[in-house]
Amino acid sequence: SFSFCLMTQQSRPFVLMLPPPNVTGVLHMGHALAFVIQDVLIRWHRANGRQAVWLPGFDHAGIATQVLMEKKLIKELGLNRHQIGREKLLDETAKWADQKRSEIRQQMRVLGLSVDWSEEFFTYNEAIVESNAIRAKHSRVVTEAFVRLFNQGLIYRSQQLVNWSCALESAISDIEVETREISGPTRLPVPGHSRPVEFGRLHRFLYPFADAKGDDDGVVVATTRPETMLGDTAVAVHPDDARYASLIGRRQLRHPLSPTGRLLPIVGHASVDPNFGSGAVKLTPGHSRADFDIVAETPALSETPPLTVFTEAGVVGADCGAPAELVGLPRFEARDRILQRLIELGLYRGAEKHSMTLPICSRSGDIVEQQLKSQWFVRCRGSSDNSSSNSSGGPASLAGEAVRSGQLSIQPEGYAADWLEWMRRTGDWCISRQIWWGHRVPAYEVLDSNGSSLGWLAARSESEAAQAARQKFQSTSSSSFTLRRDSDVLDTWFSSGLLPLSLADWPDLDPPNPSRFPLSLLETGHDILFFWAARMVMLTQQLTGGQLPFRRVLLNGLVCDSRRRKMSKSRGNVIDPIGLVGQGGPDALRLALCSHRFQLDRVAFDPQLVDTCSRLINKLWQSHRYLRPRLSEAGLLGRADPDQLLDEIEAAAGQLDK
């Protein structure tokens, strides 16, 4: 089943990169499965006389690591990150990460992995002083890649809606957003709130006409998020809905909680479902992608700016024109106050249970908010005017074509269709994070003598940024402007997406070192196919003129318990691979893992199988101890032809039977 990974040029080393475990804990069964599969491949190639290189390393896991470190500091010192300061936090986190790397390194040795430790890498070293050249160069690779992609027009800064964790006060990636389905009223704990918050209700209230003549003279809207009504800028209906067709573009609604009496136009849009709720939906473009798109597609709203209701910490801000008594309230406490006020005004029309999908931050347990923020993005669909992209469709199109043309193969083959669909639908990638542990964005804002922004530049150093600013803004003196480096850091996936280049000595060698690039194979879990493998392909192609970081991808499934349930602490079904090694030895665990069809989406693992494998291995060992001296006496050891040796052993065994 591994025959697809063989290469015709046997003189070239077989090169694998270990998917770097996060420095946030210990190895789990998913790590054990992937690592054992890779170890089998490496040992098989070595046994066949081929040089094989297995590159181990660790991922700094930006948000996940900082969340754990902040909790540790609060528990031990009673200080948050702002009180301790950036430099001190980075120093403490670096020490903690180094300790975790040491622990995980020991666990990998317990599993018997034959990695090349002399080539160990770490995806973040800005806060760590180390002599190992492999570790020390990755930060420079990240900076170089950012600058080149910025100059190509593939990295840009823009104000867009992003996934926002109010608890972390940072943008988060799609992979850090989990979903929870609820079928009706459900109370859940939310960070920053002293009591559980209820979700799963569809609330209805009346927006009165600007010239309302009675209590029911207006339009009823339905929403699961009444707290965002402070940022409503319009109400949308289906243009063919007979109930509202005569109102479109002719009548306006008055915002009942706006101190200035803000007016909301009624617009028509085909995406509105007439059968949902009242058939009229409130538009909050500052907190909803769907609403943002409707506003962007509606000419009558082209001059209407979106309003941001919540601050970065998730409390009601003053910029949306909220009443003074609501400003500063946590968003879900504000919901209760708003509903109460609507009841007092006679505008509330009741609620009903409603099934919904809640976006939850996997790092903090917070309800993810859509926030309009200025962030850094990688252009995935389409290329800019100054881009040197090899495809007019952009990086995603080029990566999709690699699979479509057969240059890149994915096994199991069913994932190839998923790859093509993801590349077709993916949007631009937000790569900036509002934390401290990570690669700081190598971008500088240029400010004039009055402090007004002239624009942004990407540069490898502040001196390079100053020189670029003088050229771009035609200034002969640095005194006419100042530079302010972005305080944000880059998404961890951007950093790890550059590992194939970093491990191949890029950009010192351009093209990359042919003995390390491309990788012979990528073996990893199917759950990070798009978040890691896809981004490695897109970034590498753009930085190397279309070359692939690997031509084969082998995916393993998710290790579950014997009932195919995901492992979790709450279920109590988490299996510790190191504990299983203590139970039956590393070979027994490795054999147990290899006995499964690891390419299934879910791999049902029963720990009792380790005992069975341990007994089998013991029998093999005892057989070896019995046979070896006898084979040695018979002169059958050390033969060059294993087939001839087996024939002679079978003949000897036949004589023993007689």
C-alpha cells in the first residue's frame, strides 16, 4: 500500500518532514499513529539501501501557547499579559516552550522514532537565543516570504469582517472556530459573563415607520441576536414579497434606541427568505458576513458605513451611537437590557425556540464574533496587477490545477475532490493575530509629520523600511516621516506553511536545496489537509515559480476509541500512547497502530489490541532466540540471498518434523 511513494531517482534521499507537534502539551494517539506510519516508511527505505532523512521539529502554536501561558501567569503571579509586558511574556513563554519541547522530545524517543535529531527545527525563535542554525533561520524565512509576497501584491492590508475572539481580543483562523448545534433554548458559559447565557431563541420586535401613526405601524423583524440591533443600518425583504414590495425604497424605519433617531431604509434583496421569521431581516453589516454582502450588493446602501457595536473586549462601544446606559456592558448583558427596553416601548413581539449553529472559539470557549477589522490577508483568489503569480486565478487556482493535472497526488483519492472544491471556494486568508507569541508582522506604517498615515510598507528591517519610504513618498529626509511597526503577529499556519522552504535552505539557496526539496512525501492527518498542506502548496508555488513542496500526500484518519467516538477529557476516553508503551512496549503499540486501516476517516482503536500484539511479539522474540544459535550452527546466517535462505530453513524444518 506504500508503493505509490517510491521514486525512480533512488540516488536522491527519501526526505520526510515530521508534522511538528505543538508545544502546548504532550503527544496524543493522533501523533502516535502519524509518527509510526512515517517511521515505517523511513525504516523501509533505509532497509532497502536508500538514504532516508526524517526531519523532526516543533510548532510554536501562537494562540494556543499564549492562552496557556497567560493562565499560568495569572495563577502563579496574579498578572495578565498587559501587566507583565510584551518582552517579559515572550521570555517566560520561551522558557516554558523549551521545557515542553524537551518533554515531547523524550516522548518521541520512547515511541522509538528514528528521526534525525541533528536537523531539529522550531517554528519560532525570535524570543529564543539558540546556536542551532536550523532553528535560528526560520524567522528570517518567514520575514523574507512576507516581504516578497507583499511586493508581489499577494499580501495586502484591508478592513474586512474576521473571526474575532473577545476573550482573546484577537482574530482567529477558521480552524480555531468550532461549531455547536443547538435545537432550542440552551444556556452556555461564556468568558466575561458571570452567568450562563441563553441561546436558541428567535426574537421578534417592531421597527416603527419614521412617520408611524400607531403602535403596530412598522415592520417586524426576527433575529437570534437582538444585541446587534444597535448596529443595524437597514431592513431587507425579498423584492417579490407582496407584504413589503410597496415599501422598498419608499418608506423608512426609525431606530427606537438611537439617541439621534437614526433612520433605516427598507431594501429588497433576493437572498432574503420570505418564509423565515417575519420575512424581514435586520441588516448589521458590521457583525455579519451575509449582511455585509447584501449591503455591498445594494446600490441604495453604498454610502451607508457599517457600524461596530462591540469593542475588541466584547463590550458595547459608543461609536455605534448606543444609549449611554448600554455603553460598557458585555454584549450578552446588553442583550437582556435591550429586550427589556423593547418591552417597555411596546415594540417586543415575543420569541420562539430556534435551532442554530453557534461558532465557538476552540482556544477560549468564547462565542466567536464577526468584527470589522484592519488585518493582513493573503490573496488566494485572483492575482493583483503586480503579482508574478503563475495563474491568473491566483494561488488557490494554481494549487487546484496541481491536483487536477496529476502533478500532486492525494491518497485516499477521495480527498482530491475535496481539495478541488476547497480551492474553488476559499476566500482570502487573514494572517494577522493580535497576540505577542509569534512572528511579528514585518510591516511598517509610514506617518507624516502630522501623524497621518501615508500607507504601509513591508521590509526586512527598519532601515530598509526607511529607505523604501523615502523612495515611495519622494522624501529626501527621514525627519519628514516616522515609521511605526505593526504590533500584530502572523498566523501560526503561515509560519508552518513555509517549512518545506526553510528546511531546504531557502532563500540562501534559491532554488531550494535539491537534496531536501521537494519532500518525497507528506504524511499527515486529514483534518489539517487544508489548513497546513494546502497552504504549504500555495505559499511554495508563489515563492518558487510554481514548484511543489511535495508531489504525494498520504492522509491518515482520526484516532477514536473502540466505539469510533472522538477522544475527549469530558468523555473520559482519552488514551495515552506513552502509557500504552509502559503496558506492552513500543513495538506492541506500533504493531497495534499499523494493524488498522489508518486511511479511514475514523480509526477505532482498542487498547486491548496492544496486549495481543505484545504476546505475538514475545512469541516472535522467543522463536528468534531458539532459532538463531541453531541456524548459526548450520551455517545459515549471513546469507546474501534471503529467498535461498528461506528455502533452506523450510527444508531444515521439514527434517525436524520427520
